[in-house]
Amino acid sequence: MSETTYPQAVPPATTTSIPGRTLGIIALVVAFPANLIGLILGIVALVKSRKAGVRNGPAVAAIIVGAVFLILSIVVMVVVVGGATAALGQCAELGPGTYEIAGQTITCN
């Protein structure tokens, strides 16, 4: 009897997915329009990756971008609110009318 040889089975392809990588990319994209949400998602993605013992560049970038943009938006908000408060204070002192102060025209109602 002759011995029949059968072809060896090919092992299934293994995926080398990094935990948190997709969430890190999503966090980076979201960090531009929604700073706080992108920052939180970036932290979650980084924690997932660290638990698996791998690096996650997009998550770190999302944390940096989210934090910087969040700080900038807070600074802009403080400046705008401060300017509006100063203008309202001047209108309270001057009363209704149109005034020119330091080269700027202010209309108080």
C-alpha cells in the first residue's frame, strides 16, 4: 500500500490589532471639534493600550491636542467674558446712548 500525503493545513491568519488603537484614532479626530470628549477618549484608549503593554501614539496625540485646545478655549472664553463684563460696566456708568471711548464706538441701550 502506498502512503498518501495530504497537504498541511494553513493556520488562520492572526490579526495584530492593538487594543485602543481605533479608539485613539477616533479620539484624535474628535479632539479638534470637541476638545474635552477627545481628551477623555484619548485617556481611555491609552489606558486600554497600556493594559495590553503596547504603545498608542494616536491616543497620546489626542490627549495632547485635546488638552491644548481645551486650555485655549478656556482662555478665549475668559477674555470674551471679561471684555463683555467691562463693556456692560461702562454702559451702566454712562447710561443709554452712543459713546466713543479710546477710539471705539460703544452703543448702550
